[in-house]
Amino acid sequence: MQIRRLSSSLIVLVLLCLCGIAQGQRYTLSGYVKDSSSGESLPGANVQILGTTTGTQTNNYGFYSITLPAGDYTFIYSFLGYEGKALTLPLKGNVSYNMDLLPHLYQAKEVVITGKRKDENVKSTDMGRIEMTSLQVKKLPSLMGEVDVLKALQLMPGVQAAGEGNAGFYVRGGGPDQNLILLDEAPVYNTGHLFGFFSVFNADAIKNTTLIKGGMPANYGGRLSSVVDISMKEGNNKTFQGEGGLGLISSRLSLQGPLKKDKASFIISGRRTYIDLLTKPFINGTSYSGSGYYFYDLNMKMNYTFSDKDRIFLSGYLGQDVFTFSSQDKRFNVKIPWGNTTATLRWNHVFSTKLFANTSLIYNDYKFQFNALQNNFTIRLSSGISDANAKLDFDYYASPKHHIKFGGNYIYHAFTPSTVSGGQDTTKFSPDNAFKKYAHEVGLYLMDDWEISPSFQLNAGIRYSGFMQIGPYTRYTLDENGHKTDSTVYGRWKRVVGYGGFEPRVILRYAWNDKNSLKASVTRNYQFVHLVTNAGTSLPTDVWVPSTYLVKPQLSWQYSFGYFRNFKDNAYEASAEVYYKDMQNQIEYREGYTPSLDDLEKDFVFGKGQAYGLELFINKKRGKFTGWIGYTLAWTWRQFPLLNSGKQYPAKYDRRHDLVVVSTFDANKHWSFSGVFIFGTGNATTFPENFYFIEGTLIQGYGNINSYRMASYNRLDLSAIYTPTPKRPNRRFKSSWAFSIYNVYSRKNPYFIYFDQQGSPLDGSLNVRARQVSLFPIIPSVTYNFKF
């Protein structure tokens, strides 16, 4: 009933928008803005009327539309890092015009946070929104030469690393599962290689990365904390080109070019480690001689332009980690593969000069397996999640003051929390312990970015999100001892339980001049899928679980308020934001939990959380010397009736102070230098407060949860990029060397602490000491990059 009412409301509102602005003779200029050298679309490019503040921006696919009264106009097309162009025409009817912009000759020398207009920091309704290009990420210092966009996002205020060298992150007090990470619209459920130390995203294949951690627009849903929207390159439709690199632990190669010039193009990008090959000579003859590890990524994308009204995109990702071990006598063998697969088919269609539509069909799959063989006995453990997703999104450009978006999506989820099978000789066993669960998820939304006046702008939206667990499923009734007493069987597609609700999203901007603005936002979010982990970081063994009759959906309200200021002709951006987030139905494991093959739901406990803080940010965008400083003061709390005696405690990712300084200096056309300094309060953790003996056994007595702080974290990284002059000026092959030092002063940052026992309790010589384990000392690296 709720969905039916919302659908009717959406139809009425859309019809009003489509029909309400028709007074007088008004005509529309629309088209695409593209890179003239590659044919790539330019999302976020500006189309401005000369001498006025009236204008528009291209959407995620480079499409723009602006409706004006009949007359003569000069339109200015611009995009940061590109040469602007002017178009003068009499607007006496609807006009379609595609504009190609030429990249600056030394575009690569600019390090920018965003590709938007110069005063976007002040004038837009965006809060907590950060955009990064692969070009910027590649100039930052890296661990072992592996360029990583997710680690670059950790350098922003409000974003914290999950651990030393880890690509996982927490946003404004949210858990690792509360970040919606999209690759060409496909959700990626496990983003880490090498147990999280590197992300699955190959920078050579990425066009743009957008992080939204504040006011989440209504077109995104399903997570509480943030959205990381990653777009892959489309492929050069002008000429064939390639690029790649040789690093310490991996190599990569990307090829792109036209399938049909100016109409169709492709890109294929691959990366593989050779840790297994490098370590083999050193471990032969040892007990580790049978072990090995490698990971690989493969990104693919193609597109075809049928006309100015129709274009299709087909993209995909395949990545996997594989760990193997074999004993010297070959009697014990282990193979552990895990990885992601995604595929996205998109169709862009221009219905009219004002109405743009994108239809997407998306598939994503994450699987983890553990396979072991000992003598004749085999065992296999597997878990995963897969989705089939259909989306329809519309952009309606009612007028220069109204940009309306509406649409919806449907997802079919299949969860496999744990499955065990095995056998010995000819005997096979496959017990009924899969606990597979299935669900429908739907979302409908409507939003309007409305410029009320030169001073006030409002981004208001409403989203309805719904979730339904379906069969086949068996629900058990348990007694007070946890024993099954009764069951209810649900057939295929039968409804087990359903949840849903409305999610209002409102952002208001007040700007009293071109340099200053205040912004405030209120957002409500539901989350129906959950990653439950008892580790400090996300591991491949962690499992995703749906909302069920026992597991309620997570819910949050987030309030943000910020002051934004630009200086010196927008060369500097500055902002100060405060936020408060209230979170309900948070999930943790019960006290004393130990892994088992039973349904995980019986081991969950539920509670609430809150997070609040202050974020300060200043960014220098132009000149030879660029960079930013970000500081976060934050508190993150959790409270569970069945944990910590019901008392509030700091979350494991609570960090009071977080400071990041990033700088880049372009000395000349050959050398570029950059540095990153990080300081953060130590992680909260739980340690034993006392030790005692019971019948000769040493027992640890624990205090309150996360009542201890490890030592503060700090690190300095440096890098330099050398670009030699080609031997022949017209030579198309170009190369560079990237030198990087991770942890320059070899700070021993705590990774974890354990307790070492020495001596014997019988003679009174027992000594228990805490010992710190640090992960990475100073690590230099060098990478050779090339392009042709």
C-alpha cells in the first residue's frame, strides 16, 4: 500500500514538473561535452551563459540541457584541466550541440580534488562530497608501489583507515559494511586484495572516484555512512593507446582504442602480482616451499554510440586472490580462493532535449572458499553473496533553476553465509547447513536541485526503500536453551518478513556572496544487508547477512552543518563541518562467541550507536605547490543491552584526533614531489585487567569493552616522479619512474598487542608481559610506468 501511494505521488510530481514550466517561448540547448583527444565524456563540466550566473552542469554521462527564453546567447563550456570554449548562437528553437574540449598541454601537472567549476565548493549543495581522479591518486606516495584510490580517500577528514596499510575505511563513525562501494554502478562487497592491504581497484582503469559522506542524495540508498561511486574509463574512440607499469610486487597493462572511430571504443586493463614467483627461490627446501599467493584484476569496458539519442555501455570486472599451501610429503594441501565478479549493461537514451534516461542491468557476485585435503579426506567451506539488479534513472532539466532526478531499482539478493561439504574415498557428505537466504530489495526516489534565488539553493529528495526476505527458508522456534522445538517452512518466493520506510534527504545552501556559504543537511537511511565481523578489519572470511525476522534493518539519521569559504580567486578552498549521526539496530556478536556451523543469527546481539564530530579542511588547488590539510575531532559510541553490562562504550574505530597533511610540488617538467603526514589517536581495544589461576590454569579477567587505547599512530610518506625527455620529441612512447618511501622514519605503529607468558606459576617465576606487534617498517619502492 505504501509503495502504491508513493508511486502515485511520484507520477503526479513528475507530471507537474514536466508540464509546469511552459509559459512564453522557451527553447532548449542540449548535448554532450567530451574530451577532444579521447572522446571520453566529461561529467561535471560547466555550461555557463556569458555575463550571467545562469548555467548548468553535465550529468554522470556528460549530458547537459539548459532551457531559456528565445534570444541570442554566448555559452561558455569549461572543465578544470581543459581549455574553455565559447559558442554563440541565436536560440530560436531547440538545439542539439556536442562540444569537444581540449585538455591543457600540461594538465598532468595539476593536482586537484575535483573537476568541477572553480567555486563549486561554495555554490553547490554538495556536503561531504569529494572527487578524485586517477591522475591525482598516482602522484601520492604508495605502499610497495601499489597506487590505491581507497587509501587516497583515507586522507580526507571524516574518513579513517581500518588498520595499518589497509584499504578498508570507516566514515563518520560507521562500520565497514555501511559504505556503498560501486564500480560502474555494481556493488563490490569485498574491496581488498592481500587480506585488505590493497584494494581491488586498478587506477589505470578508473576515470573518476566520488565519495559522499555527508548529505547523501536520494538516488543512492542501502547504506548508512557513505557512497564511493567509481567510474571506469570508457576507452579512447579516436586512437589506439596503452599504458602500464612494472612494480615491486605486481605489473599492470591497459589497452584502449576505437572499435569504430568516433562511435565505438573499448578498454581492457589487467594487473597481477608475482609475489609467488619472487618468493619461490627463497622458500624452496623449507617448510614453506609448498605455499604461494597471488591476486589478479581484469577490467573490461566497451561502448557504442548509435546516435545522439542512444548509447550503450558494457563493462565488467573479474578479480581473485588465491592462497595455496602444500606439505612437503603432499599429504596436506590447502587452497583458498576468494574474489569478485561484476557486470553492468547500460543504455543511455535522450527522450527529449530536457529528459535523459539511463537503464542498467547489473550482476555482482562475491565468493570465498576454503578447500583442504589431508590424506583421503577432503573438506570445503564456502560463503558469498550475489545480486541481480535492474535500475532506471531519469534526469529532467526543467529550467536552469530546476534539475530533477527520479527513478528506481530492484535487487534480487542470494546470501550464502556458510556451507560445508566433504568426503573420504568414495563417501561424500553434504550436511544441511548452508542456511541460504534470499531477498527482494526495492527503491524509488524523486529529488530536485532547486536554485530558489542567487543566495538560496535547495536539494530536496524523498526515497522509499523496501526489503523482503523470501523462501525457500525454514524458520525454527527455539527454547530458552537454544534447542529447536518447532519450525515453519516457507516455499520458494514466499514472503518471510518485510521492512520498508521513507527516507527524506534535504540539503540547504545559503551564499551571501561568491566566496562564502553556509550549508545544512538532514538525511535518513535504511540498510538491509549487514557485514558482521569480530575482527578489527574486513576479512574475506567475514560474511554478509540479510535482514530477517530476527535481524532488523539498520536505520540512521544524520545532521550536518558547515561553513564553506574560497580565497584568492578560488585558488584555496576551506570548510568546517559538524555532524551528528544516530544509528539504530546495530549488530555485534554476543559475548563469548566462537565460530560454528549453526545459523549466525542466534549469535547476534543488537544495540544502538551515535557519532559526532568536527571536520576542518583547507585545499590549495592551483600553482606549482598544491595540497591540503584535513583535521577531524570525533566521538563514536556503541551501546548494547547484552554487551559491556549495558553501558555505553567507544566503538573500535573511535578515533578522537585525526590529522592529515598532503603536499605536492611540481618542480619542473621532469620532477614532481609529494608527501603525506598522518597522525591519529590510537585505536580503542579490550585488554585483560588481571590474571588469576583456577585449578592451575591461568585465566584472564577482562574489563570494559574498548577501555584501553593503543599508542598514537603517525607516519610520513614521500614520493618523487621523474619523467625523462623522450629521445625523439615526436616519439609516442613516454615513460616515467615513481619512487616512493612508506614510513620514512620507520615508526613502529601498533598493529596488535598480545601477552607473552614466561616462567612457571609453580615456582613463582611466571611473568606476563604485553608485547606490541608492528607491521610495516620503512619500505622503499620503485615503479616504472609507460604510455604509448
